Amino acid sequence: MNKIILCVMHFSISLLSASRMADSQKVRSILDLAGTLPEQLKALLRQEVFPKALLQPLGLVKSKVETLLARYGAKSDLFGWVIPADRADEIFAELEKLREEFITAKAEFLAAYGAACQKHLADLAQKLAGFPHLAEFLDVVRDKQPRVSYLERQIDFLLIRPRMVEVSDLVEVVLVQDDLHQRLSRDLLARAQELQTANRPTTWLGGIGELATKLRGLGYLNAAYFRAADSLDAVTVRFKPGRPNAAFSAAERDLLLAVLGVLADSKRLDQFLTSGQLPVMLGPIQAQPALTAPVVVTPEPTVQLAPEPIPAPAPAVVVAGPVHQDEPAADDEDILDLQDVQVAPAPKPVVWVQAAPAAPTPAPTIITIPEITPEPAASPGLFAW
């Protein structure tokens, strides 16, 4: 490949820490220590000078921005975020919404900052009640609390519109492709390992779908990424959306875990990204059993009573009907396949067989089996099991 065209974008979110390093000279004076502060005590110099919870809304917006870009793109050490060219406008619009959210959170932070700092000092005074140098210690903390004017300049969200960048030098092309491939591999590996810790098939399925979207978006960099996305989509399309976790069979769970096993192993993942082929057999998954029992219809037999009681030593059932010597006996399958059976009246008279005389007994039940006339084979119906 002689050149490569990238869709890149940059953003910068500047925050700050709620902790500051106290002045060591003042701390030595408070503790009445001479000379250099021992190394073991230098960690005590870092103090929280205002509540860090005050920064959480701003940090949440930053996390949303990084999550959005990581879902579709990969971060290059050379160009910033490389994103899908066909989604550039959509991604930028989402980032602009997040920037407005950040500006609102910044205004709320600055409005609450002064009162939060005073409350922080009051809480320290309560916790350190009885400390002989409390006043001096509070002065050290107060001195390290940033001014509002500094916070207004420091906290910011800069966003640059996406643009296309062409790399034509052969050495640079190889360097860029290798850089993006390594970053993409790390992203997929970390996400797959995170998904493995979950115990919900719906989470596995959704995560695999996200990785397929990411690969497809970056397919313009490497055709193998398109094939890899197709392989993952071939897994996700086998599952109906909205299914609860309890509806996944053991075979379906094993399939999803097998796919994650490939993505969570660095060596197998690299082979997958190179070839685009998923080394998992996608055989048919056994269907779930029906939740309701099937309706079985039993045909009523034709019963004909004898005209007069016949004495017999025990109740007897006499079976009569036409017998075809030239037809083979029906096997179990023929008996159960009710669609191929036609019930009709017996065309021949019933033959009565009388047993030896004995004590009077109740009249026997005479069952007439009608002649079974085979019909041409038909497609399986409701009762063909």
C-alpha cells in the first residue's frame, strides 16, 4: 500500500487534582522539626485542600467522551483519535453535546467552590480537635486552595473538528498501521477480558456487538477488520434481541464464551485480526423445548357388542377383521403416523369365536379393527412425531 488516509480528531479536557503538596518548611515548623524532612514523612505533605467529590461531574463528562471515542475508534500515539470516516459528523455532534454538558458542570463547580472550601476546613478542624498546631495546619491547607481565577483558566474542554490526513511515505504507512493495529488489539483484549468477568449472556452478546461495530468502523484501514466484523456479526445475529438471561441455553452460553475466549487471548486475537476468520465452529444450536405440551388427539375405536352373552371361563375380548397375508406387518412408525391412516367401516362381517362352556360371565367386548387402506405419502402434519 503506497498511502493511507485517516480520519482523525483531537480533544483536550483539562482538570485538576483536589490534592496539593504542602510547604515542607511550614510543616517542619508546625511539627518543630529541624533539618530536612525525612522521606517517610514527605507523603504527609500531600493534603486534600478541597472536597474531591466536587470534581466528579466534570470527571464523568470526560469518561463519557473517552467511552464514545473508544467505541468507534482507536487512539493513535501519532495522530490522536482515528475514527470511522462515515461516522465523523455523528461522533462530532455527540462530542459537542458533551462539551455543553461540561461547560454547565464547570459553572456549577465554580459556584459551589468557595463554600465547599470553607466546609472542608471546618471538617478538618473538627477531626483534628485537640491538635496543638491546628491553626497553623489549617493555614497551610488554606494557602494551597486554588484561586477561582486559576480554576476558570485551568478547567477547559477543547474540541477540534475531524479532518482527513493522508500518509504517503511507505515507512510512515507501515508505522501508522502498526501503531493503530497494536492499539486496536489492546482495546479489544481489555474489553473482552472485562466481559469475561460478567456472568450474564446479555452482557457478553452486547459486548461482542460493540467490538464488531468498532472493527467495521475501522475497516477502511485494513480489509481484514471488515472480515473480522462479519465473523462477529455472524455470531450475534443468531440471537433474538431482548432475550432474558434465563432464556439462553447451555450451548448458547458456551458459544459466546468461546468467542470471548478468542478475543481475550492476545495470540489468538492477533491471528483473528490478521485473517478476519473466527476459529469457532458455528454449528446449529439446539432449539429450546416448547413451553406448552403438544396436543395429542386419540381416535375413538369402533366398538360392536355381541348380540347374545357367550359363556366363557373368563372375560374374553375377541378381535376380528380382515387380515391381508400379502402385506407386511406395520412397524411402530406406521402405527404412530396417524396422518397415513384412514378409518372406515369394516367391509366384511365379524366372525365370532366361542370358547368352551363354563360358568356365566359378563358379556365380552368385541372390538372390530377396520381395514387399513394405505394412502400416498404426505408431508408431516401436526401429529407426525
